[in-house]
Amino acid sequence: MRALRYLRRRRRPHTDSAVLACEAVVELVQLYLDGATDDLTSEEVGHHLDMCRRCGLQADVYLQIKATLAANRPVPDDAVERLRRFGEQLAVHGLPGSP
Amino acid sequence: MAAAHDHPALTDEAAFELYVLPEVEVLLRVALSMTRNAADAEDLVQDTMLRAFRGISRFDGRYPRAWLLTILRNAHVNRNRRRRPELLRDADAGTSLLETQTPDDSAEEVAVGQTFDHVVEDALARLPDRYRRVVELVDMEGLSYRGAAESLGVPVGTVMSRLHRARRRIRDQLIASGLVSAGSRR
Ligand SMILES: [Zn+2]
């Protein structure tokens, strides 16, 4: 994708080459949350969101929008069932491997 | 043991049942759209639940969904990192800024609930048809960019730009209604 290559070049100067600038992350964050960025870009965007509170909060708002919009989408029942059981185990017995 | 959440009598285990278990389906939906892979999504939600359990005593009980989605995002970063161990770099610790902050710090800025859903619905209804259609296909029905592009007979790039602009408008609407902070608004 040409847009991605362009954004990659706009890294913040004079810092770690792996640090994307906020303006690049703002352009990439929705792609990232849609699972549409490649591994390296995902790593870089995720790292930025971890370190930058503003971009992190923005990403969280998009996740909440996603959660709201997806509310009626079917999910695999068996996966939900397994996760519920996992959660119930946690609630009853605590963390695996701890007394 | 007693926990910090709103119900002083609640044990961590009870708090986990009350705040986390009802959100499992929501978390799985979001995880599916982030990972585009059923097995990865399930693992990611499991990771999220473990982290939530470890952090539940510090959770104050407000906006559990927002709290859990932040945890999910952090868990996702660490999973990417694990897949690419050569990229560990300085970010080894893996505890992120938001996760270590006091819970009400971020809850203050991101309110969720019926009002949130209502503003999202309202913003969606106000979008021009061609934008709303893309949101419906991708976010509500779960199609990929490519799937939406085929269904609409437009290029994938068009789907992406319409979708991203549409969500940005929804977010702007949330900011305008005071439900979320402006943050890095553009
Ligand atoms: Zn940033």
C-alpha cells in the first residue's frame, strides 16, 4: 500500500527509528485495530499506543465504537462457552498455578 | 480479600464475575475484528481475562467495558511482540502507561454505557449513505475490507477511506457530546 510506505517515511527525526510520530499513528490506528497492518507496522503502532497516552486513549475510543457497532454480530458459541468456563474457573479457583 | 471497587463487600472473585464475565462476548467480537483469526481472538480474550483478574483489586467498578478494552489492547501488543521476539527492544516490561494508571484516571475521560451507544447510533444515522453502508458491512456485519469492496463494487482503498472517515465522524460526535476527551483530535 502506497499510503503505508509514505507514512513509514514520516518517522520522527532524531529518535529511535522505530518510533512513529503521533501524526503517522493517527493515520494508521484504525487499520491497526482492524487487523489490517503488517506485522512490523502493528508492532510499531502498538508500541506507540503503549507509550503515548493521547494516541492510546484515541485507540480505546475506536475500540469502544467497534464494540458498540458489533453488538449484534454473531460470535462462535463454542468459543464463548470455553471463555466463560475459563472465567468461571478463574473466579472460583484464582490464577492457575497459584494456591 | 477486599477490593477497591465500588462494592466494598465484594471479593476479587465476585468482582471478576460481576464485571468481566458479562463482557466476554463483546471482547471476543472486538478481538475477532482485531486479529481476523478465530484461534488468535480466543487466545487474546483469554489473555485479557487473566490480566483483568490480576488487576481487578485495583479496578473501581466504573465502565468495566472501557477498562477491559484497554486491557485487551495492551494484551494484543504483547502478543504481537511475542510473535516477533527480535523486536523486543526496550519495550520488554509490557506494562503500559494506561494499565498502570489508577483506573478512574482513564474512566474519567472515556464514559461508556447507554449514552455512549446512543451517540454512536445517532452519529451513524447522520452519516451520508455511502459512509454508513461501509460501517454497516465492516463493523456491524463483520466483512473484511475486501469483502465490503466486492459487495459495493468499489476499490478496497475507497472502503478504507470511507470507513475511517465515518468512524472519525462518530468519534467527533462523541467528543462533541462530552463523552470522550478530545485527546489527539485532528
Ligand atoms: Zn501519540
